Amino acid sequence: MLGLSVEQFMIAYQAGELAGLEGQSLLACPYLDDPSRLRVWMLGYLDQPIDSRIDRQGGIDPAGQHPLG
């Protein structure tokens, strides 16, 4: 699964649910059609605290970037 374990993937999915995004965090990724870039994006996403993944409107930055920088 793109070089991620099922456990890592579920952590990212559940982080979206905990943030009230119900998994939209994964769907907002701009690299769904590029597995190598998606893996890098996901690993970076997993390293971010949940609060930093949410922009001011309560969603994930569609560019897949950290909302504050």
C-alpha cells in the first residue's frame, strides 16, 4: 500500500476522523495518481501534529502543504 503499512495508513485516516474530517485528509492529497509522491506526502502528513493539519476553515490545505507554512 504505497510503501505504508496498514497501521500507518489507518493512523492518517483516523487522524482525519479525530479532526472532524472523516478521512478527508487522505482525499485532499494532490498526489493520488502518483504513488511515489503520495508516499512522501503521507509520511510527511504522519509526522505533523493533528492540529497543524487543519487550516482556519477546519479543512486540509488542498495543496497538501502545512497550513502555516
